[in-house]
Amino acid sequence: MSRLAIEGGSPVRTEPFPRRILIGEEEIEAVHQLLEKERTQGGGLDRYGGEHVDAYEREFAEYHGVAYATATSSGTAAVHAALGALRLDIAQEVISSPITDPGGVAPILWNNCIPIFADADPETMNVDPQSIAERITERTKAIIVAHLAGQPVDMDPIMEVARAHQIPVIEDCSQAHGALYKGKLVGTIGDIGVFSLMGGKHHTAGGQGGMVITNNEEIYWNAKRFADRGKPFNSEEKKNLFLGLNYRMTELEAVIGRVQLRKLDLVLEQRRSLAAQLAERMADLQAIHMGKVIPHVVPSYWLLLLRVEQERLKVPKEQVARALAAEGIPVDPHYDWIIYETPWFRNRATYGKSGCPWTCPYYGKEVVYEGTCPNARKGINMHMVLRWHEGYTSKEIDDIAAALHKVEQAYLK
């Protein structure tokens, strides 16, 4: 057995892994044409008077097979617009996945509502449908489900309980563009789907951007209104209808997003093909495995979770991750994003020193978060994270597999 690189041996790989390249000649040409039109005809690159934001919305809706899509300036804005579209009263509860981006939870607080975290399935790190059912109260007015790392949540039991209680479901698809649940694209199963289109996702709208999709016409118009300061779209009113924010997407973002959307299927195909190759190459490992994929889904692999059976190893998972990194593999020891454990949330750093909305008299009760999602912590402790994108080749797969075998052999009991 060769000596581990972390102990002074030669690493499996010395050259860096390839960087992800999103932009090609098609995007450059589309931007060039847009800027040339702006140079000669004007317009300001705002969506009004332009064509690309409207076209991107139509094409995004068509890709997902839904009736409506409205573009926003970010994924956080998309979540906020979705919640704003529901016209929630103050001090209501919104159930959220426990492991998610802060941008998926902050809009709940900006709506002066209370986040309630359901626990996760430790095998997938996605939210557990049974835990959602257990945390519904008379104040629950929405459920936000995050499809983590590209794997869909088990949606059928969530939709069953949500329908029984008449609670709308928002799917946060920011990490799962194009993932399939029982043949349906994520974002089309709940009442609303939201997407981040930042540069790190499967496709991007010029580095930032978001999208809200739905088949509900009332929700669509309200989301569109909320994302543009409450403007009276599809209304006989002449002035703004309700409080909203300026979350508009620009023509420059949309023209890139349109090209990127046309490439999405190829991105997904390559990510899935690479994941299948790696799964085959590491099938004989005893302690490190591909993360669990639940039945009847097709992930889109934003990140690749690696399940570690700690009891089979002589060293902690963190040491395994450090050893793999020393072999030249882009591995992180965990994806540690339980939101209620972050400083801003624990310290209630929201509206000055008020502690609102938790201290709001309209709510009138205390919420305890610490320790309420033990399986989320268990899931984080069970998994390493392999950074993943469609720019890898068989060479990268070979090196990952070689390093996994080398490190496991060294640390196996």
C-alpha cells in the first residue's frame, strides 16, 4: 500500500481539478447582440421595453411544463416573492427544511413570520416528510421544501399532508435544476417552485437571478406584483396594490439565462453520467459510499454526497476528508448548514435589537430550536461532500476513485 500524501507520500493527483466554465461563444454572441442593440437603439437594459426577460420566463415555464414563470433578481428574491404571493398574515408559521441556505429562510422573517424547522432524513439530508406532519399547527400557513444537493425530497407524503391541511407547498429547487421525482421535474409538484440562477447553479442568469413557477394564476400575478413593488399587473387599479420590493431581472441577465437554459439538459446528462461512472468505480469500497438516492428519483447532482460508515474506520470522518484533500481531491468534510445554529439566527439578529418577529405580540409564544433536528446533525456527521460539475472527465473520476480506495485502505479497521 502506498503511503498517504497527508503522511508525506505522493498524492494521487498533483494538478488542480478543472474549473467550471459556464460561458461559451453562444452567451458571448447573445450579449454582444444585446449590447449592440442598446448602443444603437437604447432602452436601458431594463426588462420593460426589452424582450429577453419575457422570453426567458416563457421558455422557463415551457421547459417545466407549467403555465407561469416570473423572473427575479436572485434565488432569495424568488423565495421572498413566492411567500409574498401567498399574502400571509403577520406571525404565522412557515415550516422549512433544516439544512438549507440562509436565503431560503430569511424571506420568512422578512414576512414577519416564524420559521419552524422539520427534521431531516439522515440518509439523504433532505427534510423528513413525517417530521413536517408532526410540526404542523393551526398557525402553519406554508411549507418550504429544499431539494438538497440535487436530490428530490420525497414529495408525495408531503403533498398528502399539505392538501389535508390546505397548506401551500413551495419547492426550493435552487440546488436541483432538472431533477426528477417520479417522472416530474422538481418545482412542478408543489404549489410553487423557486430557483436560484446564480453562477454556481446548474445554469445561470448572468451570475445572479431567480425564477418562480406555478400553475396557479393568482399566485403568479401576486408573485409578479410583489417582485416589482406591488405594481397592479392584471388589475384595473392604476397604482401599486400592496407592499413589495424591486426584484426585477435585467435584460442582460435574461439573455444569458436563455442560452444557458438551452444547455441545461446537456449539463444534467454529463453530471449524471459522471456520477454513474464514479458509483461503479467505488462499488467495492467498504466504508465510503455514494450518498443514498431514494426510489423513483433522478438527481441532478449539484454536490455529490459521500456516506461514511464511521464505525468501519480507525479515524474520524474529518481526518478522512483531510487525507482525500491531500491526495488532490476536492472534498469537504461536511455540508454544515443547519440554519438555527448560525450566529445570525441564534442571536435573533433581525430587526435591530427587537428580536422580532419572535417577540412580536401577535405571536405570543416562545420557540425553541436547539436540538429539535437531531437527524439533521446526524446526516451532516455521516456525509462528506465532493464538489461536482459537468466539466470533469474520466481522468477526474479515475483519480477520485483511486484516492478513495487509497485512503479507505489506509484507515479501514
